Amino acid sequence: MNYKIILIFIVLFFSCKKKEQSSVVVIGHGGNGLEFEGSIYHGNSKEAMDFTFANPNADGVELDLRMAADGSLWLSHDETLETETKSTGCVGDKNEEELAGIKYNSLQNEKLAKLTDIISFQTSDKSIFVDVKHANTCQNNIQEVATYLAVLDEWKQTISNSNKRIYIILNTVDWTEPFILAGWQVLYSSDDSAVRNQLTNDYPSIKGFVCKNSLCSKIQVNEIKSKGKEIYLYEVRSPKSLKEVREKNPTGVMSDDVQGAILEFK
Amino acid sequence: MKFLIGVLFLFSLSLNAQEKDFSIIPNKFSLISSFQNEDIFISLASSCNIKEWLAIELRYGVGTRRTFFQKSLFSKIDLVLKTDVLKKEFWVLGPSVQFSIMRLSPRLFSPIQLYSSAEIGYNFALGNKLKMSQSSYLGYRKTRFANVSKRYLYLGYAIELGLCYEL
């Protein structure tokens, strides 16, 4: 008899009317989450990208992109390899042969991913947010924007509907104009509303902005949207922060808890 | 509905065994918390010795993060086989094998992600009638999204703490 009561309770609890669906777009931060204990795969691995792309309820992925010494493009959040992998040195100092065999320090032992190896990007309808890392901190220099644009353009040709699906995230003002002129959809990463306002004035065709959830208020989100710009929030991991994002109602969320974001917004 | 009926049927077998003509009589009931990749699960378990050296445990649990903080039922059913290799007056230690299925459902009967796993580990229990237990498991899990055929195989872990009462 007791289990019948428990069953009735469970049915009532979960049968209650669900909250309304939200228009917030769900993007997997680093694929399926960065530094999140619930992620199955390491952030920025090919497996993480494929996994979220296969999720019918996810809208896309965000990835961190770095250029190797030979101009090949690799997914890596950190410039230095020893923080997350079994190797040492910097991505920017190594070539493709050296980077190809490097594995993450993770349970699944994933390899460092090269951008062009992620085949699932090519024919899907999901969005790809490319966070372009422009600096080589080991050499203390900046990459050449023209070289970056050329290599990215080559990759873009392999992606269906790329003009609509690919977003470039920048955090250096100097690269904003070249990328916009080259026809990319550009989002600028800044937590400072003054910087965002300036960029909106200087580059009217900028697509929008990316901001940390804890540093971007509801008022600021509404201000950005009122100017016709998109706004994506990141550093979102807990159920509490997902509820905060729901309140703010940005264009999208780059969530480290992808399935949690899907449960909240879909 | 079929899923829940199946769960209740399995439970009623173990909890009401004394009233039916089964040879399985549960002699232990446990409350277990399991820290694993997907969530922190709280489970209720009943177990019995099918042989003197082999215990079988059936558990039903829910993932706390998804179920209570996101109101999406993340349920888990485990079947655990244990044997005590080292048996002392107040503690026991032995290997253990666990088979699980998990189901994430934002609406009670509409799953969005399904998991199954097979893991091997150990079980350590301390106490007499009332025991504290600690188990750890490592093994393979398979997951797929509902309505998508592709399955993903990955290594999964579970670290468990439990409280068990022996009849």
C-alpha cells in the first residue's frame, strides 16, 4: 500500500504543468561543458562536440580555437598544454604532427581536436560559436589576423549554410573590423557595458555580445537586445544560475550543464 | 506507465516475498547516496542472500540535481551482486558488480536521455545490524538521446555511501 502512495505522489509531483518554453538558445560551452563535473567528455574535444551536436534539443556548441605554428586550427581553451593534457608547451609553438597525438588528462582520454576533423559540423543545422584566441602567450605575440581569416575561410567552405550557422567570438577590438568586413557574424566578448556601447556605435553590423552571467544584469541584457543585438551569457553551471538566465532572457546561453539548460529552456 | 509498473513489480517481489512462494527473502534494507558522472543519486535498496556467499540487491533511486532542483525525474534502477571475501566481526569487504539503467524525463513519461551501465567495484561495510557502507565502481556506460539511435560509450564511476539495516 505504501508504494502506491509514493507512486501517486511522484505522478502528481511531475505531472504538474511545466513552466513555459523559453526562446533562449542552448549552446554547449566547450561542447558539453567546461570544468563541469557532470560533463561526460572533456571540453573542446571532438567527442564533446559530436555528443552535443547529436542532442536533438541542443542548438549548437561553442569552441575555443587556437592556431598552431604551422597554421592549423585546434580546439583548446588553454594556451599551455600542461594544464589539461599529458603534454607540455604551447599550442602556438607546436605543429600538427606534435599536436595530433596529445591526449587530455581525463577519464575518457580524449585527444586534442583539430577543427577540420569535426565532421559533424559540416552538414548539421546547429550553430557553431568559434571563440578565436588571438594571442600566443608563450611567445608573447599576437597571431596575424589575415592568416587566421584565410584558414578560417577555407574551413568555412566545408560547412553548410555557414553564413547563418557560424558565429565568431572576439575579445580584441583590432580584429573586429577585419572579421566583419570578411562577412563573418561577429560577437564581441565583454563584461563592460561601456565597451559594448562603443562597439555598437563603431560597428553597427556587429552581431552582438557575449558576457559572463554574473556580470551582466537583466537591465544590460535588455539594453543590448533593444539595440537589435544578440546577447549570449556564459559561466552557467548550476540550476540556480540557469534560473537567473531565464529571468534575464538573453538570446542564448552557453551552458556548462547542457542537459540542465535544455531542461530549463526547452 | 509500463516502466513504473515494472519497477513496482520488482519491488513487490522483494518486499513481499514472505507472503508468496519465493525462495528469495530480503534480509537487508539500505539508503544509499551515489556520487557519479551524471548526478548524485539517492536510492532505496533491498537485498537478500541467494546463496550463502552471494547477495543480490535491487535499488531504486533518483538523481537529486535533476529531480529536485530541476523538477525532471532522473530515475535509476540498479541490480547489484556482492560477495564478502573478507569477513570480520564488525566489517566485511568484497567485490561487487552493478548493472544499472537510468532515465531522464522532464515529463514523467517522456524520457530525453537513457543510460545503461555495467560496473565492477568493491563494497566495504562496517557495523553489526546497522551498518555503514562504502562502495566504489568503475565501468562502462552507454547513453543515447531519446529518438536518436546512436549510442555513446564512456567510462563512468560511482562512489557510494550507505546506511544499511540487516534483519
